[in-house]
Amino acid sequence: MKSGMRILKWSAKVLLALLVFLPYAPLYASPLVPDGVLKGLASGAPQTLIVLFNDSVIKREASARRRRAGVMHDNQSILAFKAARYNDLKKRVLSTLPSGEFRIVHDFSHLPMAFIKFKTRKSLARLLANADVKAVYRNEKLYPRLSANLALINQPSVSSFTGKGTAVAVLDTGVDYTRAAFGACTAPGIPAKCKVVVAQDIASNDGVLDSSGHGTNVAGIVVEVAPQTRIVALDIFSGASSSAVLVDEGINWAIAHQSAYNITAINLSLGDGVKYTTPCGNISSNPFLVPIVNAELAGMITVVASGNDQFIDGINAPACTPEAVSVGAVYDANVGSRQWASGCTDSSTAPDQVACFSNSAYYLTVLAPGAVITAAGYTMAGTSQAAPHVAGAIALLRSAFPGETLKQTMLRITGNGVLVTDSRNNIKTPRLDLQAAFGWRYYDNDIPTLPEWGIIVMGGLLLLIVMAKRRKF
């Protein structure tokens, strides 16, 4: 009898242990949990993570609404619908977590994401056990990609196109809109000729328009390429660095305000310094994937610097994101021998020579001038300077051909650029050429199509021909 009681008590203890620790078991095997998170929680240190919720149902609903409305991209009504549904989804999931064991640090209103501080393993375990959660990410640091351009890309040949009616969101260190390049503005949009319509702090306000000049130079390049496009300046840097949360919130802001300014491109002249040898298409590890896809659904192309780490077989994040347009840098002229802070030297230089610092990979999208570029009173070099040439080109093309799809816009750029061979790896990548891009026509598999009435008329003619032949016999 006593033996039976001991077995019963032992079994009860084992069951209790399973009930206590089972909720945490998925944490140790799950690929969703970034390195160090569990150790931090175990030591009592709260962990703040970007949470991606499962929006598959919302995506299907939004797609159906686009079809019914006959629109290519999410209009204001669909964006509002998605924002409301995201809010409901987040509330439903978070209501299942233990009260007081987590805190929402920041909510991305137009993305299925939130930045959440978890105080206990229990709260994180409960979250990850929910089927409506796809992934969690660390808030990784990101840095600016520092290190005759218009003639090289044939911008003067298309100078009658100005980008009027469009805007480019520059997510950077801010923009000094008082400079002459932007119309000597006294405030965003003032006077009327001011090219900077928004100057918004996404990061904490540092009290200056641009702490380093990097964002000002980047925005200056955009308006050199597209003189009448407007700049939406979103300051996402806190000191010398930004982060995944700030980038995602900048994209979130652009989505929410796309229709107000007709934002056609988002420029990200930044990166994490890490080599990604293949596209970063894994939703479990890329915190930029869903925001960039949602930006595309809202009608915006995200352009990202490939990075200045001399990689010849990989590029940085977010540039490695499949839906991003990654941009490497070439020289626009012979500027003599150049030694770069990244540690490499180009003993000689020439137009269309890939700069030694420019990250390259088989999946790099396009090249553009990035060494050495003067704009808005600053002279800088890097893939940071190459990216805004492409963002400006997109503004020009979307202004000139607003009825085309984003895919068609990019085909104008990638299908017509001058093929440049990178001597370091022999990879051929198209270099931006605006004259060729504007001269190109889109053919869908080169198969002509007829409207329904045309098919009916053609069918009637064929029937008459057949009947006439029968009468002859």
C-alpha cells in the first residue's frame, strides 16, 4: 500500500513538473527565438522583441477588396481596413498573455507587427504557442552606408520628365531643408517651391534637422535626378545608428501616408554590415520582409544600399530582402586613385567601374553612381549615394507612366541598363540608364491581346468566311 502511495506521489510530481515546464519546451527547439533571449529571461533580464503576427487571413481579405475595387495597390479604404484588422488581431493574441508580464513598447499601426517587452519566459512561451504568431526578431542595429553622376545615367536626355506629382520617402539621419538644393525652405512645404514636404522624427528628437549630413546628401541626390519630386524626410537615426524597429516604423509611416503625398519609393541608405550570400526570404529571421512587402502592396518600391564592406558574394540587410531593390556603386568618372575607409583601394578609376567597397552578389538588383557624389552641399561616397539615384529614377518613371505596375517600372530599369561586369567576381549587373528606361515598351510575353468585343467581332468574321466557303461547294 505504502509502495503504491509512493508511486502515486512520484507520478503526481512528474505530472506537475511537466505542466510547469512544458509551456517552455517549444522555446528551446523553436527557430523563432533569437540567440540569447532565453538566457536573458532566465537571468531575470526583460527582453524586447519585434513580434510578427499571422496576417494570412487579412492578406486574403485585402486581396479580394483590391479585386472588387479594381485597383492594383491598397487604396486608403483598404489600408484603413487592414489597420483595423491588424489591431483586432494583436488585441486577440495579447489578451491570452499573463497580465503584467509584458508591455507593448510600440505598435506598428499599418503592419502586422508590434515591439513588445517580455518580462518572463512564461509570457514569451504563451505568445509563441499561439498559431497567430509567425516570428519574433531582435531589434538589431543598422548604420549609414558611408564611404558628372547625372550624365552617366543619361538623366539630361530625359530632363523633360521631372517626377512631378510624386514623392520619395528618405529614411535616414534627417534632411536640412534650409539648403538651396531643396528651395531654401523655412519649414516643410514653405514656401511653395520647397521640395521637402515632411520632416518627421521617427527616432527621438535630437533637436537638429540632420545630425551628420548623410540624409541631406541622399535627399539631394533624389531631387537632382527627379527635380520636381517631393521629399518625405523621416529621421530614423538616434546618434550614429538606427535599428530594425525604427526602420519598420518609418516604412509603417510611409504606408499610412502614401496616398497623401503619392510616395512612390522608399530609400534606405543603411545596412547591418552582415554578409548574406543568398536572398533573405526567411520570414522567421528577416524583420524587414513583411514591411517591404506591405509597402509594395501600397504602391511603393523600397530601394536599399547593398553595403560598403567589400563583399563580393553577399550584401547587407535589408538589401538582401527579396522584394527590395538592392543597389551597388560605380564610379561616374576617372577620379584618380582612391583609398577608402573600409580598407580597400582603387589604384585607378573610370566610369562604370565598380567601387572596391561596394558589396556585390549574384542577386544584386542594379548599379548606380556612388563614388564620388556631391549633392546639397555635401560630397560623399558609398552605396548610400547609389541608392537614391534609383529612388529618384523610380519617381520619374512613376510620374511619367502612372498606369504601369511596379513590376513594369522595375523592368524599365533592370531590363535596359548598361551591363557592367564587376572585375572582382565577373558578375554582370545592369547599371541605371534613364534614356533606355524611358525608351522601353512593356510587352507581356510579346503576345497581343484583344478586348472581349474584338474577340466577338473576330469570331463573327471567321463564321462568315466559313459559311461563304460552304456555299461555294
